[in-house]
Amino acid sequence: MNSEKKTARITGILYLVIFFANIYVFFGVTGSLVVPGDATATANNIVASESMYRSGIASYLLVFLSEIGVAILLYKLLKPVNETLSLMAMTTRLMQAAVHAVNLVNFVIPLLLLSGTTALTVFEPAQVHALAQFFLDTHYYGVLISEAFFSVSLLLLGYLVYKSELFPGILGIGLAIAGLFYILDSFGIFLMPQHQAFIAEIIVAPAVIAEMSFILYLLVKGVRTPKQRQSIPVKTTPVEGTAV
């Protein structure tokens, strides 16, 4: 019991790091520095706030390292529910982190392009700005690709949490719903780019509510106590040929 609680709380701490580091990058760094449709303004913002941009890179690295821990620890907690599905959830989450980590190169390149290195003096400033914007756009679509793996991982996690005696079922339902919205974000923007802004907006609330609820439970409660687990109604399957 103590081991499960400790594992759950360590998972909660790492998950919290992922949550706030992502929020910082998406809303604090990208949200404040990138000006949609204006490559020159974006370039000027990055140059003027280089330290902030670099902190965004560091935040991404924290996310990837924490994702490894979360994936393995959740597998350890949920393996008794279904080993195969737990392994699939861990693998798809690690795949998400791997794709996202490789994609980070596209986030670093704009910084190199705007560094003023003499190798780039053959290009006009507007061309360099356009290249920087191109790699930022490429990074965004790379995030959507990694999100496809994450959405599957979250759906599996939702199911495993729902079936597990360690957590309230409502947490699993919330995570599964968030997984569906992440699928909409990843596949929807590729298939319906004209609705990109709308899709990006509607996934925020369910994702934040579900993941933060799970994080808080991990941090505060850890897992259910043995007494709480005993009070959970046992689902029985009727034997064939008997009355229900």
C-alpha cells in the first residue's frame, strides 16, 4: 500500500511538471512571441525575448524527461488491471515523447536562423524571417503528429483507471473523454484545417479538467485505501442457464 501511494505521488509530481511546463510553452512562450501570419513580427519578438524562447526549449526537455517517468510508473500501477493494455499505454506515451523530442529540432532552428550568424548573411532579412516561421509551423504540425500517439495512450489510460480499484472510475471517464478530444485536435486539424482555431479552443477545457483532476488525486490521495477498495461493488457475470 505504501509503495503504491509513493509511486502514485511521484507520478503526480512528474505529471504536474509536464502539465505546467506545457502550459508555459504553449501560452507563455509561443502564445506571446508568435504572431500568426506575421513572420517579421514573430522574428523580432524571438530576438527581443531570446531568454524566454530558450526557457521554452528547456521546458520542453523537462516535459520529455518527465514523460518517461510517468509512462513507466503508470504502467507499474496499472499493470495488474491488464498487462497488455498497460504496455500499449506506456508504449504509445513513450512514442509521443519520442516524436515530440525529435520535433523539438524544428523549435530550435528558428533561434539559430535569427542568431545573426555570418553563414546566413547571403539571405535577405525577410527570407530569414520566413524560414524561421516555416520551421515554427513545422514544429506545430509535429506536435499534432505526436498528439495522435498521446490520444491513444490517454484513451487506454482512461480505461485502465476506470477498471482499476486504485482510482475512482470518474477519473478514467474524464481521461478517456480528453483522449477523444485530443484525437479531434490531431486528426481534425489535418483533415479540416479551416476549423483549426475552433478545434484548438474546444479541447482545452476537457483536457485541463481531466488531467488536472487525475494529477490532484495522485498528489493528494495517491491511491484508494484497502478499505475503500473493499467497498467497491463487485461486477459479476451471470452464469449461462441461470436467472439474472
